[in-house]
Amino acid sequence: MKQLFCFLILLFCMSFSYEALAQEERATPKSGEGISGFLQRNGRTGKAYYQEFLELNKKQLRGKEELRLGVKYLLPPLKKGSNNTAASSNSSASNSSARSGNKTIREPLFGKSLAEVKVTGNRLKGACFYVVSGHGGPDPGAIGRIGSVELHEDEYAYDVALRLARNLMEEGAKVYIIIQDVKDGIRDDQYLNNSKRETCMGAPIPLNQVARLRQRCEKINALYQKDRKSYTYCRSIFLHVDSRSKSHQTDVFFYHAPKSVNGKRLATTMKNTFESKYDRHQPNRGFSGTVSPRNLYVLANSSPAGVFVELGNIQNTFDQRRFVMSSNRQALAKWMMEGFITDYKKSK
């Protein structure tokens, strides 16, 4: 009798363990995905799933709410009676949008695997952005080196710009990608291939510096004249990588037009956002990035309020890690997106 009782207990435990394992489901995020988009792709939408995901994976998340590529995250168990299965989320975009109520945007510039952008939030609904990566086309911008590999400013600024644009779209914003490369897409490589394919929304980029800057400002201004009628918040952002002596390590710097009140507030908000992120992720390092007015051509000659961002020194070994690691490029994009969200709230 005693042996039978022990056998039944053992059988129950094995059954319970098997059931628990069967319910455990893991998945790996794609490049450029935030938590909301990752959960949406795996058929789990809503705040309850989001909070449960954070609790299940708090030891694996970068910071508190940042996904890492290559990590298999534990998915919250599907609620009973839920139609949000992983299989249903992989069906056509139109059907997925109809079921979840979320809009899907197709943007081929992000690359084949990331072209479908699900709008999973509304924190930037009613906002419009003009995202501009520096240089491009015949002008590579600053050039750094790691061994025999050349790091071109325009390639790294462009990858961050794409990631930022995608993050903004996920939060319901209207986004224009001013400088474009139809082939590159969002890339996870450390060393990004150099090319001269970039255009200004399809138009060849001039080699002459003034003509090049005038071209992108005219494009922004033409779009803004229409957008200002529909959007109460329109902002431009110009992304660059600085070039200084190899020994000069820098943080991210933010510039605004000298007389722009909205530009100054945006730049300050961005800087404060980065400072809080550094305090959380690198508490002993500190953050030395600054905000200052500069009479830069693109800030002075584009109509919407804007911010000019220098992401670091492409010559410095430590700063190069900020660019060559795709997870760091994604973090830069995410933090700038969060800065925009905070500034958008302030504008209301």
C-alpha cells in the first residue's frame, strides 16, 4: 500500500512538471523590436501581458525594459479563451490589425524582415517627425578605423536613424525618413558596409556641402507646410557622428537653433533622458553630454523645431563601441524616442 501511495505521488509530480514545461514558451526578438512589438508578434497584446513579461524576464532584460538580441525570453502563458495565439499573429498584416485593433505600416527601408511595423502604442499619436541622418551619397562624413576596417559616419548615423524611425512609428507617429538607402535596411553587423547609394527621398545627393544641406532643408520644409495643418507637434532630428582626436572620449551632445524655444526644450529633454539612462545603467560613470545653441545650417534653415545630435567620437576606441554594437545603436534610438515622448507630453 505504501509503495502504491509513493508511486501515485511520483506520477503526480511528473505530470505536474510535464504540464509546466509544456506551458513554458520562449522566443527571440528581432532586430529593432521593442517589448510591445515582440509580444504582439507572439500573440500577446495588452498591459497585462507586458507587465507579466517584465516580471518573468527581469534578470535578462538590459536595464529594465530593453530587449537583447540572441536572448530567448520567457513568454507569459496565453490566457484561457484568448484568440491571441502565436499562429494567428503570423497571418496577414491586415487580418492581424483587424483582430488587435492595431495599425500595421509597411516601410521597405527597414529591410525585408522588419518592413512590417505594428503600431503597438499611441504615446506619439498626433506627432510628426523628420528623421535625417548626416552626410550620405558621395559624402561619407567622418571616417574612423578599427584595424583595417573603415567606419563611415553616414552608415552608422543612418542605421540609428532607421531604428529611431521604426520606434517612433510603433508609438503612432507620422515619420519621414529624409535620407534613404533602398538596399541597406536595419543592420546588426558590427562593421557596416560602405556605399554611395543614399538619396534625399529619391533625389541624388549633391557633393557640394551647401547644396546638400539646402536640399534636405527644402524637402523638410515642403513636407512641413502640409503637415502643420494636421499635426500640432512636428519636429526634426539630425543625426551625426563627431570626429575628434583618438584620445578624446565624448558623450552625446545636443544642439538647438539659438532662438528656438521649442528646440531648446527638446534638446534639454533629450539630454536629461540620456542622463537618467546613464545613471541607471552606468551609475559610476556619469554623463558629460551637453546642450548648447549652434547656428548650424540645417537648424537655421528648416522650419520645424529641431535638434542636432552628435552621437560620439568615431575616432575614439570607447566611443566606437557605441556605434559598432547593434544593441548600443538600438539603445541610442530607444532613448531618443523616449526623449521625444517626454517632450511631446510637455508640449501639451
